[in-house]
Amino acid sequence: MRNIILSVATVALALVLSACNSVEKFDYTSAPGTMTRFREPGSATKSVAVMPFMDQRGMKGLDSDGDQGSFFLGFIPLIPTGFVEKEQPENSDQFVTIARFHFDVQNDLAAAAIASLKASGLFSEVTKANNAAQAANADYIWRGSVNSTFYRGCMFSYCITYFFSPVLWVIGAPFGSSTNELGVNFELVERATGKVVWSYKYLNSDYINHWIYARYDKDVSIYPRLMKEAMNGALYELHQKMPDL
């Protein structure tokens, strides 16, 4: 039995440490939960144009590639995890179970905002505007900025290194975790005057554990859910503060 467990653990280690080929995308439609509706279609009178989001993420002292840490730390005895941290996760590889993250921050988040704005019923028309000229016919402009898409991935060595920790993975202990953080700001601008009539700030994070039996390819799956949470909260507050919109 011992030899069988060790053999399976060796295979598990090889699978986990091998380069994964999957490329995941930011998929707002797959995020759990519903997009909040406040009015029935046709009852709103004002239109809004959504601009591409402004990317205001900083490097926060990380290296020139925007990454920090190494999964290879897990080969060192008494170190509990190997880890990587990313301020801009779409710009580099090395995740726990995927190869890359395809994420167009400016346009993917704008598209998510458009989907939630349409579902809310708060506006008679919701359009995408890449510049001020394209928003000329809208009553309002929705401006968004993103200041955090922080990612942290860990592979658990349980202080006994990757040479021995696969024995724990095989019997059900998680082999890793991924944390996603999203920080976004929203503004509603009266197009005719340029006045900001409402603003909202959101910052939250969550994590997911990975097992050798489950939750592969889920490293960045929390970002869409956080964005939906941000939009639902923002639109609820907007409806409360501007009920006659």
C-alpha cells in the first residue's frame, strides 16, 4: 500500500508541476448570481454611454515583470508554500493550474458594466463609446477605473517540500489556492455639463482552493463574480440616491 501511495503521489506531483496549457478568459456571463433589475424595460428615460475603463493599477514594488515570489520555494524544507503574486495577471504566466489569463481590463470590464446596466433597466439606452464624440447623444457617461486586479497563487508544501507533500494531496489535502482581488471605481457624469453626479468605490477579494481531483482551471474564476458584485452594489446605490434618474 505504501508503494502505491508513493507512486500515486509522484504522479500527482508531476501533473501539478507540469506546465498547464489552458488559457482562461474573463467571462462575465459565467459569474454566479444574477444581475440586479430595478425597472421594467421601457420605463427609463435617460441614456448612458460607457467608456473603456481607465487602467490605474500600480506595480507596488513588484519586479519589472510585475510578479513576486516563486513556486520553487516549496522545494525548501520548512517553507509552507511556494507562491507567486501579480499586479497585472494578464501579463505573465505561472499560475497554479493554468498557463495564461486573457484579460483586456479596459474593454472586458466596460463590457461587463454594459451588461449590468442593460439588465438594471435604469437607462433607456446603454451604448459603448470609445471617445467623447461617440457619447455625444447620451445623457450620461459611465466612467470606470480599475486600481487592483491583484492575484496570489500558492502551492502547499506543508513544510515537508513538494517531494513529500503529494502524499497529503492524494489523500485529500488541497495542493494550492488562488486569491483574486478587484478594485474598481465608477462615476456617472452628466454629459452636457461634465459634472460628476455620482461615484462609487469597490474593493474586495476572495480565494479558491485547488485539489488534484477538482477545481483545475479556476485560478482566475473569481474576478467576474467580484465585478458582478461591484456592479450590483453600485447600481443599488445609484437607484437609491437618484431614484428619478
